[in-house]
Amino acid sequence: MNLLQTPQLLEHLASSYALGTLRGGARRRFETLAREQAPVRAAALIWQSRLSSLTELQAQAIPAPAVWTRIDNLVQGDKAQAAMQAARQAPSTTDAESGMGGWLRSLALWRGASFYRGRLPPYAGRHWLKRSTRRVGQRNRPPANPAASRPAN
């Protein structure tokens, strides 16, 4: 449809665009027409200037303190997030100074360890765990009093 042939429709669309009530595909189509056709662009600019003069008559409003607190929290949160991101990307100085960071972070080391752990028989891990949890002094010693360890009937 040619908007230049229907001035009432052009005025309605231009006013809706200036008010911000023109949404979605209609808004995108109107913006495309405004870029391509000067009369459509002129109608939109005329309506924007009409509505912008209304804002001069309105009294200036001071925002509530909660608004400023929220803005400050958002800004501080963004700063903290940026600092944490930078800390994650920077290399750790404690690992580099001690010399421990290189081989502990080696992908080949952990791949090799998981490779060999996967090749062990399933009972080997349980046996090692059982042996490592026993106390050293109790390894080969029988219970002190077998009768005391039985429950009474």
C-alpha cells in the first residue's frame, strides 16, 4: 500500500511511531519506509517534534533514593563481575612461584592417571582403600577379647 495516497493513514502511523505504540513488524516496515521515502520520514519527524515539546511543560521529577541505590548496586555488581573475570583469566602467582602449578595442571598427567586407573581390576581399588583405612598397629593382631566382642543374648 502506498502511504502517500492515504494521508490519514500516514498521519496515524507517524503519530503511533512517535508515541512508541507502533510495535513489531509494523514498526520495522514503517522505519524501512521512512528510510526510503522522504515524506514518510518528514511526517515521523513532525510528530516527534510535536511530542517533544510536551516534555518541556512537565515538571522535573526527582527519583526516589531506592532508584539510586539500585543503580549503584548494578554498577558495583558489574565492577565486581569484571574483577572476578579478570582474576579467573590471570595466572595464579602462588602456583607459579612454588613450581607446583605446572605439573599439577598437566592434562597429560591426569589423562594418564585415569587411563591406568581404568586398567586396574575392580577389586584393586577396594583392596587398596581397605588397607589404607586400617590403623597401622591393628594389621596382624587378633581381637583382644573375642567374648567381649560378641553381643549378649
